[in-house]
Amino acid sequence: RGVSKRFGASGPEVLAPLDLAIAPGEFVSLIGPSGCGKSTLLRLLSGLETPTAGDLRLGEAPPADYEGLAYVFQDPTLLPWLKVGPNVETLLRLRHTPAEERARRRDAALALVRLADRADAYPRQLSGGQRMRVSLARALATEPRVLLLDEPFGALDEMTRDHLGEELLAIRARQGWTALFVTHSV
């Protein structure tokens, strides 16, 4: 409610006061040109930034306290020295998830994005679309209730982008998480 963001005391208002309510299980797309505040909103929702004004909640919790959130960035942000499998497990390791559970979630997430056969590959051995799918698998392995997606397919060709978009919608239909998808491409 009334969330706004300004960088610096006298800087421009990047996000004007915004009211937004998203119901559990919805898939909402924010479409707009570069620089209009879409990514800033995701950074606010993830707790990476704090609003200048307004009240921001995920369920009943402020973003910093919400545990069911995953974020897929514009770039895959994979660790180049780790193979695909360990890259998918990264967030689970940080959360001290037991090894057996990490392996189960890793395998399930890689199967969802159709990369189960690439678990032993390094990121440099994958195409751009495959790297984005690994990034998505890493987020899905956390079994999120809310998934923030910041132009995850922006750097891909149109055919790959359309294919991954269809795959993402199919995965969401099966798992039922809430999604906020930011893009500049209709």
C-alpha cells in the first residue's frame, strides 16, 4: 500500500506510490519499458531494497521475514566453477538443507526444466537458454510460494523465449506458486 522508492534524499522518484494486491496462485506480468521501475519493485518485494514510503507485505510478513520467496534474475548468475547439479543446490546449502533432501529437490527441479541429463555439465557447456533453465531450477528447488522473475528471458532469441515462457507456465500450473514476472516484451 502506497509503496514508493526514491534513491537518495533528492533523487528522482523511481517508483511512484503504488497499491498492488496479488492473490495466492496468481501469475502477474508487469510489462513496461526499461527504466520504469519494474525491477525496482521486485527488489523491494525481495527485501534487497527498502521502500522510501508505504507498507510492503508478503502475506503478513515484511519481505525480509518472508521465507517462501525465490528470485530469478535477468542473468543466470551461475557459479562457473560448479557443475549444474551443485549450482541448483546452492540456495539449499545456504539454508542448511540436509544432503538427501537437497539431492531430491535438485533432481526434481532439473527434471522440471528438462535438464536432468545435464547435471554434470559446467555452465560454460550450456546454451543461454539452458543456463536460464538452470537458474530457474535453482529457484524452484527451494519450493517457493512466491517466485519473482526479472526479465529472465530478455537476452534470449524469440523462439527460445517463447518456448521457455510456455514451459514456465506449465511448471507453475503443476506447482501453483504465485508469480510476479517482469518484462519489457509483450
